[in-house]
Amino acid sequence: MNRKAVLLDFDGVVIESDILHYQFNKIICDKYDLAYNYDNYIKYHKGKKSNYFFDEMMLSRHMNHNDFLSQKHIYITRKISECEINEDVYNALAYAYVNNIPVFLNSSNTKALEYLKLLNMNHFITADVLDYDKSKPESYLSISKKYDYKPEQLIALEDSDNIIKIMKEVKINVIKIPATCDIIEILCNS
């Protein structure tokens, strides 16, 4: 068996949490009479850090950034159990766990590991690699080097087309979620 590891995104991969991020953004915008709808969320804010939304909507005129992040975390923590877990991803993580395939959490969501604990899935995670910018190819090369894997030994589970493109540039194998293939078969045969 070839040596391999999994890079796991959280939002949109483990769970479809976009609706929670949108709902919270909408609540805040409604509170301050700011126009905001789901199309805005999809076009401008999906998959981006909360700071981007906070700055773009000029929320600093209304609230402190740390208060915003704290309120968002409380909201998502309260609602996360309502999200459906992607069964294919869950089964792939269980397969990786049983077969000693390391799984590195690769999410820009700084609370992802905490949310995985709430979902009783944190035991699948080997290491948390949140301290880099996912939009830069060199980030993936540094992960590869840090954990002593060649990029082609990494298999990423990702839903963002932009991140997938960057990963492919540095020769990381990517499975786009939702998957149109058998993730376990790919883990088994890689």
C-alpha cells in the first residue's frame, strides 16, 4: 500500500453548513437594516472567512469584530447538530481511521475542530492545519513538507472550485465534494 494522507475541508464537505453561515449573516444584516440575501451570500461570501463579510458589510459601524465572531460561534454551535453529515465523507473518514491513514483538517473555519467534537467526529483527525492561507499554492507545499508527504500522496476532500484548482496546480489529488465517485475506493487504490 502506498503511503498517503487525507486533507479534509469542513464546511461544505463534512457537513453542508452554508445555510448556518448565511442565516447568521442575514440575522445580523436584518438587525442593522442592511440588504442581504442568499444570492449575495453565494456570490460574495461562501467559503470566505467571516472577516470578509464583516468588513464588506461595514459592520464595524455597528459592532465590535470580536463580538460578531463570538455571536456567530454561539449561533453555529447551537445549530450545527441540525446539519446533515455527508455520509460518504463520514464513511471515508471511518475507513481512513481503521486503516491508519492520517487525516489532516484543512479548513479556514477556525472552529472546525470544535465542531467536529460536537459531531463526535474529532477522533478521525490526526492534525489540525489551520495556520495558513488556503488560497496560496505554497501553503499546500508547506503542509506536504511539514508532514513529510509528497503532494501526490495527499488526497483532498474539498468543495471549493478555487481551492481545487490551486491544489491541482501543486499536484495534490482532489475529490470534489459532493463526490460523484466512491471515496473509499479511491483511498483504497491510491
